[in-house]
Amino acid sequence: MAYKKAAKKYSGEIREVTLGSGDKAVAIGGKNVLPIHSFDGNVGNPPKIGLEIVDIVPEDWHDDLKKIYDGVLEDTAEWAKFAVDNFAPDFICLRFAGADPDGKNKSVEECVETAKKVAAAVDLPLVIAGTKNVEKDEKLFSAVAEALAGENVLILSAREENYKTVGAAGALAYKHKIAAETSVDINLAKQLNILMNQLGVQNEDLVMNVGSAAVGYGFEYLSSTMDRIILAALGQNDSTLQMPIITPVSTETWTVKESAASEDDEPAWGSSIERAIQMEVATAAAVLVSGADAIIVRHPKSLATMKTFISNMLGSGLN
Amino acid sequence: MEKFMVIGERIHCISPTIRKALDARDPEPILKRAKEQIEAGAAYLDVNIGPAEKDGEELMQWVVELIQSECDNVPLALDTANKKAIEAGIKVYNRSKGKPIVNSADAGERIDNINLAAANDAMVIALCASEGIPADNDERMMYCQQMLERAMEAGMEPEDLLFDPLFLVIKGMQEKQVEVLEAVRMMSEMGLKTTGGLSNVSNGAPKELRPVLDAYTVAMAMMCGLTSAIANPCDKKVMEAIKTCDMILGKTLYADSFLEL
């Protein structure tokens, strides 16, 4: 008997969400099969990779990484432009590390100015990330959402504690996209989406950040959570879980000891910058095959490696 | 592992309001009930126009087009003894949200409705009875087999048949209840989809007890594998039972607001 290829069909699909505006807008999501299972059906938009930049000179970043941006670190808008011109990411993640009340505690007004300059300097979609301090982020996101009205940025992110303010300002008032963030908690991920819907935020304006972890640091738990979310979205056609997923990788991988330990402390481990890139790439690739539709990395080499990986995995000849 | 499918039962000519609206071709009461049921969680709506011997074809087409055009092409179960009316309804039916369901065939005089469904690429409710109530599960399962074979011969996929074990009234036929549940289990173990008229079980019981009887029956039947029911989605207790069972059975993912979905 001739071999008959069986395709796994699902009743649901991940929604497509567009970030940014104009020619450089990017769409994420749209798949109706498991990640990169192009032999089963439509894999949707290829995963998009963004580069992270921050609003202050990042003292805690690896020297070799800072060297790449020598001369532009002092000016966030210049930095953004340099990153776009030289490394061609799919989007820029502007993280307001400087707004952290435990750090430089920059004012919301200062941050808004920075956001406006960056938005003017680059035409790629922006992802606006905060400080992880829920009160500060609430104020920061509301003000930045207003200042960037029309840019269709992704606000990263709304959490259980501040989703009402962030959702109302970000999506309802100023028509941006919102990432609903939970910490590797499948039931809360679903619940937060439902709460967002009840607030009036449309599913079309929602992305999920279901948490992140570096490989070796609870990654299996993250991966199984993503699996279960995607299987519920596709297999159970659960519309409350059909949002594309964005996963910030850099904020996890650069602080673990494999990346952060100095060459003096761990002479046997080899070049510290190579190790850090490897951790970032290994995590990003693992997150991608777990189902992330957008990923944020820090090193341009990680970006380039991931872009090659995606085009090889999803390019022609694999079906 | 699909979610339990509720086929809303409230557009039925036994209701004086619906009877009157059907006779007068008055859209408003029919659409009101359609929308209420969809809002409450019905996946399909049953449309029972009665025997409709005189104007069945025209009436079924009118009501199918009315409901689907106003309710985002909600899928329907076409429920009448008039075969020509069912065929007429299917002719104008929009399949974008699901195939039409022929309600119903049985193993007796109405077995040809299986062929009607097959010829029209429809689903069909296959009532495991021939004349009257089956004496036992041997008889039920024999009918189930007969109808399955008839459908396969006609080229249908088994998943397009919804086998109905015939739910029976508790008040009066209490001794039959476990048998019906066992029939659901046997059909489920054969990989077949099942359905049934849930509110049969509470017929004749005081109004305040009907939701209780229906809710517990559907919960026990779901444990036996029941995949759908013709039920009243506006009955809060029944819907709570179905949503909770779907979750316990792993067919939906838990979230604190699960009853609100």
C-alpha cells in the first residue's frame, strides 16, 4: 500500500497580531499547527526576533557587548538607529531600566521624551518594556502610550496587579497592543486574558508573555506551559488562549552563571562573551520551538543566529 | 478531546410562542431565543418545526435563513418528521460554522434519514430505538450497529453520527437510568459520538427540581463519555455542570472565570 502522509489538523488557530505601522509593520502569529510543524499545515508568520536596548548606559552589560554600541550608548535614539541600520532586527525592544525606583528612578516625563525620540529615529515596531515595578510601570506605560499614540507599539506588559490601568490606557485609549504577562502559570495566563476581555480589550490587541526562563533554570516548566497553552488554543479551540506569544529571553539568560561568571573565576569555561551568546541562542531556539511568535534578544550575534535558524527551519525544502 | 457540544432545544414548536411565530412568520420571538441560547453557550441550535406537513419546505427554509443570517451562521439541527422540509432546509443552509444535523433517524421507519444525511453531507442524530423504548442494552446496541452499518454503506464518516441512547424519564422509569448511562459508555468505547434529549429525564418533575435532575444526569453521562446533548443552555445549573465536567475531564483549561465563558 502506498504511504499516505497523515497531517495533524487542529480546530483552532493562533490569531495574527500586527505591531508597528506603515511599511515596517510586522505581523506575528497566525499558525494553525504546532511550532514549525509545516508538514501539518500553516505555520503562520515566521517568528520575529527583536533587539533589546535600554534607556540608560547599561553598566551591568558585558563589556564586549557594550563595545559594539560604542559611541551611541549615551543616546538611546542613536542607539536604536544604529541597531536597526547595522543588525536589521524585526523590531526594537526599548526597556526602561532607568525608570526603576530601585535604580536611577528616572521620571516618567524623561522616559516619555526618550520614547518619543526613539520612535522618531526608527520606523520598526517598538516593544516598550518596563521596570518590573508594577506601580512605576503602570504610570510609565500610561504616559508612553499617550505619547506614542498611532505608533501601534506593544506594551510589555500588563500584569494581574496593573492590567486595568495598562489595558485601559494602552489598548482602549491609545490603540496599542498589550502583552499580558504571567509567570509560567497556565491558569493565570488564561485568567488574565479573560480579565482583559472583560475590561474591553479585544483579543486582536492582545499578545501573551507567559514567562521566561534560561535553559537549565526551570526551562522545562516554561516549555511544558507553552505546550499546554498552544495545545489548548489549537486543539480545544480555546479563544482565550489564541494570542501570539512574545518571550523576553535576554533578561533571563545574561544573568545566569554560565553567562555572567568571569573568565578569572571560571577559566575552564572559555570566553565569557561566547558563553553568554550561546546561552542566549540556546534559550531563544528552545523558546522558538516551544511556540514563541516573537523573541527578544540582546546580542546582535544572537539575532543573526536566530534569523538563520528560522530561515533554515522554515525555508523551502522542509515540507 | 473536543468540548461538550450543547444543542439548544428552545426553538421548538411545542412552545406556544414559537408555534405562533412560526405560523405568522414573525422573526422576533425566534431570533430572541436563538440569541439567548447562543449567548448562554449553545454550539448548535435545534429548530423543531413540528410535523409541518403542509408548508414544511417553505417554513424550514424561512427559519434556517432567518436564524443563520441574523446569528453569524450558527449551525443548526433541522428537526421535523417532514423529510422534504429537511432537504429544503439544507439547500439554503450555510455550512461555514458547521454541517447541518438531521434530527433524527432511528432504526425503524426513519432509518432512511441516515441516507438523507449522507446524500446531503449532513450529520445525523441516530436514535437507538425502533418501535417504542428498547427493552435493554442488547437491543439498543443492535440498533446502534444497524445504523452505523447503514451510514458506512452510504459513505458517511462515523464522526458525523450522533448516537442517542434515548434518555428516559426518571420519575417513572427510575430502574432504566443506569442502563442508559451504560449504553453511553458502550458507544463511547466504540469511539462513537453521542447525544440525547437531556430534559427527558426530568419530565413531570416539579419545575424547581428539573435543573437538578438534568445537571446531575448530564454530569454522570459525561463521565460515561457523552459528547453532546440537546438541552436548554439557558439553564444555569445544567451549563455549570457541563462546564465543570469539561474542565475536570481536561477538555477545557481551568481559569478562575471558567463559568463566565
